Amino acid sequence: MDEKMVSKPGLGRVALLAAFLLAVVHQYLFYGKMPGISYPIFVVLFYAFILYFAKEQLRKQTWFSYVWMVSIFLLSLTYMLFGNWFLCA
């Protein structure tokens, strides 16, 4: 953790803009709507944001990390596949 991180100039502004756009997408997908297909879409966008902008700060990915990522994505798919008014209310 004591290693010096080399960052590209302007990457912070781009990350802030991407986070703002992700927040706008979140409001569009979830505000006043039931979570269906929007839930896995947001999970994919969120993980793409984290893996792209924080890849220098993350530890090295192992096979177990990918198992967790796949399991989280499959859990997010349950909102799309098994969403009904009782569970989503």
C-alpha cells in the first residue's frame, strides 16, 4: 500500500463526470419504477465504473473474485427473472 500510484492528469474529472452520469442513470432506472431489467443493467454499469476508474487501487483479481462477481450478477438477474409486485414493493 506504500507504493506510489501514477495517475493520468484529468482522470479525476473524468471519474467525477462518469460518477455523475451513473447517478443520473440510477435515477432514471429506479426512481418511481419497479426493479426489473434495470437492476442488472445498473450492476454492470457500476462494476464497469469501479473496475475502470479504481483498477490501480484494487488488489489483484483471483479466481475467487470472479466467482463473487458472477454470483452478484446472477443475484441481480433474479430481479429481472422473478420480479413480481410482492417482492419488489
